[in-house]
Amino acid sequence: RRAGTWRRTAQRWSTAGAMAANGSAEAHSRAVVDRAVKDAPLVLVRAGVNFVRQHYVLTSTYLFGMLLVFFAVGFEVTREQELHYVDIMNGFDMKALKDAEADVFLWERRYSSSKGFFSCDDTCQASYDKLTEARATLANAQAEYLSVASEAKKSVGLFSEYGVQEVRDLFWSQMGGGTDFAVRSSKFDLLFMGISSIGSDENLGSFVLRVLFQILINFTLGLLGALVGFYGYVWGVISSYQPSALIAIVMFLLASIAATSFVASFFIGLYGTAAGAVYVIGRAALISNARMEDQMREQRRLYNDIRAQQQQQQQDGQRRWAHPHTE
């Protein structure tokens, strides 16, 4: 009997030791993961500092571009320049341009109402001829307006407040188009992704991450497209001021640096926010998993205790049955 008691005690100790060893190993692994998650922001900050130190030229260019974005306004236009600019612009007949635009609009409506699906009678053909003539007149009027406007811009200079503001307006127009594309695409993606996830076993965290990744792609494509478009259109704005080759190149470089710096800042904020969201979701998932593991470990411990008690009761019952007169 004493030998059986010692044997059962040794089995309990060995089971408890194994459970303690497994629990300590799991606790150590969980502590390592928690430490890595907690240190993630510090690691990112250190990586950013190291990048700045190793690429100081690129960082300086970026900071210079941001200064241009916030503080570059151009040289102030003098009173004489402003009056000369206004005199040149007043020399153009704006009424002729508006009349040409109205004629094009009128003949477009008449041509659209007179033509058939696959045919065009005499009335339709006459309207089309008038429309062609009106479009040619409008093109000539617009070309004359651009020429006069170019002369007026030349009188104030490319680096004047007029020129810098026109470049700014172009940039914000391109940025607005890029963000509108990203928002519109994200709405449709969210709609279709929500429909496709109906009836699936995808959890909420996975769905949120998938939507976040798609939003990042849309904004990346939209803003990169807007930036490339700005590179192309800004040269037209620069050429309209009729500057020298050196002045034109300098303005193009400054505008490109400022635009690229702003888009880079937008990307840093966008991807930083996304990384923060992923960090919060991942930390919440780790905490939830840790709680579930604790609950499962506690359930296993209770199950092992109950099973050990049942086995001991069975062994005691078998011993009493085999030796009914030993006690």
C-alpha cells in the first residue's frame, strides 16, 4: 500500500512538473512576442533616425521642398507691373471669345438634334458645317487669348506671386484629382469586398486589414498619377511666362522638389497611420490570444486534476475489492 501511495505521489509530481515546464515555456514565448510588439515603435523610430543620418542629402532636399511648399509665395508684383499686366489683358476682346464659345454650344445642340443614329440629312450636314466653322473660330480666339495672356505674364515674371500662385493652383488641382480618384475607388472596393465577404468565415480583423491595404494601394496610385501629371502640366505653365531656359529649368526643379516633398509627406503620414492601425490590431489580437491560452491552460489543469482524482479513486476501489479485509 505504501509503495502504491508513493507511486501515485510521484506521478502527480511528474505531471505537475511537466505542466509547469510547458507553462513556463509558453509564458517565455509569449513574453518574447509581447516584448517585440512593445518595442516595434522604438524600432521604427531608430530606423527613421538611421535613414536620416545615412541619407542626409535626400533628407535635406525633402526639408527644402517642404519649406517651399509652406513659405514660397513669389516676388511681390509692383504697382507698375500690375497696371501693365491689366492693360495687356484689357487689350483682348473677351466678348469675341465668349461669343465663339456660345456659337459652338449652339451649333452642337442643333447638330445633335438633327442627326440620326446612322444618317445625316441636308439640315444635319449644314449644322455640322456651321459647327466646324464655329469650332475653328473658337480655336483661333483661344489661341489669341493665350498669346495675349502669355505677354501679360511675361511682364510680371515667372517668379512673381502670379507665377508661383499659378503653379500652386495647378499642383492642388492635380492633388485634388488624385485624392478624388482614390476615394472613389476605395468606395467601390469597400462595396465589392463587403459583398464578397458575405457568407465567408473571414474574421473582422482580417477584413479590416484587407480594406486598409486596398485603400493604401488606391491612394498610392492616385497620388503618384497626380504627381506625374503635375510634372507634365507644370512645364506648360512655365512656358506661358516666356522665361529664359535657365529660369525655366530652375522653376521646374523647384516646383518638382516641392511637389515630391509634399507627396512624400503624405505617404509618410498615410503609411504611418496604417502601420499604427496594424500595430493596434496586432496587439489586441495578441492580448486576446493570451487570454484564450490562459483559459485553455486553466481548463487543461482542471481536467488533469479531475482525471487524476478519478484514477486514484478507481485504484483505491480496485484495491479494496481485491483485499476486502486489509483495512
